[in-house]
Amino acid sequence: MSKEVVLSGIRPTGFLHLGNYFGAMRNYVRMQDEYNCYFFVANWHALTTHPDTKELQNSVHRVIAENIACGLDYQKVSLYVQSDVPEIAELYLYLNTMAYKGELEKTTTFKDKVRQQPDNVNAGLLTYPVLMAADILIHRALKVPVGKDQEQHLEMARNFAERFNHRYGDVLPSPQAFNFGSELVKIMSLDGNGKMSKSENQMNTLYLADDDDLIRKKIMKAKTDSGPTQPNSFKPDYIENIFTLLKLVSDQTVVNKFETDFNNCVIRYGDLKKQLAEDMVNFIKPIREQAADIQSNKALLSKIIHQGAEKARASASATLTEVRKAMRLNY
Ligand code: ADP
Ligand code: TRP
């Protein structure tokens, strides 16, 4: 039996961080054996908010390199760049005729972007969910691992697919957001304000490209307090987050020791952060170094990107043939 198709995309709009790793990339890596996976860099989507392309190539290369350094095997999955697959743009065009101005204007992410960039409310921004639907439907993907903030886009993709099928015949299956239930972690910013993110709050976000000293510095500055005064207290958010990070990168014995110290009100947050900093350095360092190696190897990058595009285009053009046939556009 053929494997189910999984697809996800990351916008190359900044440095990848620990939240992206534990919230997204680690799950991609877990899925690569069981599913037929397509992962891509959404550089067309980036243009809707970042029209200046001076840094774009670098960012695209970094996202590819970091994904491989995190464990994606480019021989197993199709790892490609959106703009290398023009079939997506053709499907986007057809889907645009099934997407209505009213529903696009009501999309939460569109309304957010209008507030953030009132001088650049371009049509690409309005039709962002249509392009995303094309990304997914072009491979007839069934599962799309994404965060909660993308669920509305997934619902729109299902609507566009259903409208297409209703109008032209059954070609496009309905994709579902895929999450890992309780395994889905949200990594908070080190000051406890909001989540780690690509562009905001950079001194409180740990990036996969941060050097050892910067990692130490950021962690030592993480928000703590004077410690619990009652045994077995609840942990405030920012302390819980430090423990979340510790659980992700440290040995169980280390976690147990600090949990016990916390519960007995003898915890020393300085020691906790020192330990976390060292374990985090050991966690990030090999990823950073491997990503840097790949990123400086332009021949390898080019090979990976071409190979990814080839696999993606084979699947995309097969879908497009069916789409054109259904629409009677096959002359
Ligand atoms: P950012 O918010 O940093 O721009 P994206 O929105 O591009 O990140 O998210 C890419 C993927 O990483 C999504 O699947 C999202 O759910 C996940 N992700 C982003 N930030 C976090 C975080 N702080 N904790 C957990 N997962 C995250
Ligand atoms: N919109 C997604 C984000 O901001 C990125 C993305 C673009 C995507 N196309 C996709 C994600 C297709 C999953 C499937 O994170």
C-alpha cells in the first residue's frame, strides 16, 4: 500500500529557533519513515510580507541546512523550495476563482497583517490562504503538521478542495491539520512573555544558529525569582518553561534533582540555569555546526534543492494533469 502524503512548509523570514525545532522540525523527522513526506521553504509566501529579496536566498539556504542538521533526510523526503515548483502557481490560479473576497478578508492572519503593514496590503497577502491551499493540494496531501495558528488556513484549503470537486469532479482530497496531541510543546520566550519567535524578542529566543556564549548569556538572563517558600508549590510560567527546556535537553537524573530541590524549597536558580546552559550548548552546537557546514557547501545545497524540486514536480504535475482533465483544459 502506498504511504499517506504529509506536507508542511516553513517561511524563510528569520532564524529558526528552539520553538520551531520542538514544535515542528522534530515532528517532521519522526514522520519521515512512516509517510511520504514533502517539506518545503515557502519563499513565495515570504514575499507577501518581506518584499526585499536581498537576504532571501541566504534565508532559504539556512532553512534547508537547518532542517537537514535537525535530522531530515533529503534522500527520504522531498525537501524543496516553493518557487522551484511552478505547478503550484497554476493550481493557485484555478483555486483563486473559487475563493471569495469576503472570506479572504475575514481570515484572522490577513486582519493581523493589515494591522502590521497598513501600507502594503497587497493581493498576495489577501490570497495567502489560497496559495497555501495550492501548496497542499498539489501533492494531494492528507496530513499537514502545523501549529494551531494555521488551522483556519487548513479549513479554507478543505473548502477550496470541496468547491473544486463539486464544480469539476473528484480530484482533490481533504487535508487535515496534524498534531501530536500531548507531545505538542509550546516553547515560551525566556522572559515568560509570549512564545519564542523568529523575529520578536530576540534576546529571549534561543536560535539554532546562536553561538555557545550567546546561548549561555541568554539562559543566565532568563527570568526567575527568589524561589518557592512552600513545599510542592505550583511553578510560575517562566519557571515551568525553564523546566520544560531542561526536560527537553537534559538527562532525567538532572531533571529529577532540580524538581526535588524545587519541591523542597532549596532550589538555586543560578545552578539550574548553569546546568541548563551547558546542556543547551551541547544540544544546539552540533546542529549549528552541521547547518553551517551544509550552508557553506553550495554544491551540496544546490544538489539537495534540485533533487527536492524534481521529486516535488513529479508529484505536482501528476495532480495538475488530473486537474486540467477535470476542468477540460487538456487540449
Ligand atoms: P514563528 O512564529 O517563529 O515565525 P512560524 O509561525 O513560522 O514561527 O512557525 C513554524 C512552525 O514552528 C509552526 O509549525 C509552529 O507551530 C512552530 N512554532 C513556532 N514557534 C513555536 C514555539 N515557540 N513553540 C512551539 N512551536 C512553535
Ligand atoms: N503559512 C505557514 C506558516 O506561516 C507556512 C506555510 C505555507 C505552510 N504553505 C504551507 C504550512 C503549507 C503548511 C502547509 O507557518
